[in-house]
Amino acid sequence: MIYRYADAAPVEVMPGLIRRTLVTGKSMMICEFTLDTGVEIPPHAHPHEQVGYVASGKVRITVGSESFVLGPGDSYYAPSGVQHGAQVLQKAVVVDTFNPPREDYRQG
């Protein structure tokens, strides 16, 4: 199957944070997040594994008790059930993969 970026409707998750669900399969999903400088995603956990790729910008990612500053080309992994969060240091685009898909992120 082919999915077109133009068909991925932008959803404002919170001020300064836009999500586009790019593709959803049986066991995984890919979402793009556009984040303005200063946006903070509080520590949270969910039953999904999450793998992220920083396409542009600079983000401080905290997974468990470890915190890292990531830039373009860097990736991270948040295991299922582990607290993680982020602080956007420079406007960023991050692409996340979730396994299993997040029902709350599926397109209408």
C-alpha cells in the first residue's frame, strides 16, 4: 500500500505540536511530529514501544533516568511502559514509530 503525505491530516496535539499519522499497519504505525521551540512533552508511559528519529532541529529526550540532546539524524528508543518525555530546544521534526499502533493516533 502507498500512503501520501498530502493525505496525512495535521492534528494539533497542543500549542506548538502538530502530529501527522503517516501510515498504520497491523503491528506498527509511523507519525511525524512538528514541534516549536520551547514545547515540553511531560514524562509519560504507554504500552507501545516507541522508536524516534530526529529529522531536523534539536530535542532533549529523557527515557527513564537518562537524558540526551539529539539533533538531525539521531534516534532514540523508549521501551513499552518506560517513562519518557521531551523538551524542544530548536524547532524540530521528529518521526516516531509505535508498536503496536496507538489507537488514539489513527486517522479518522
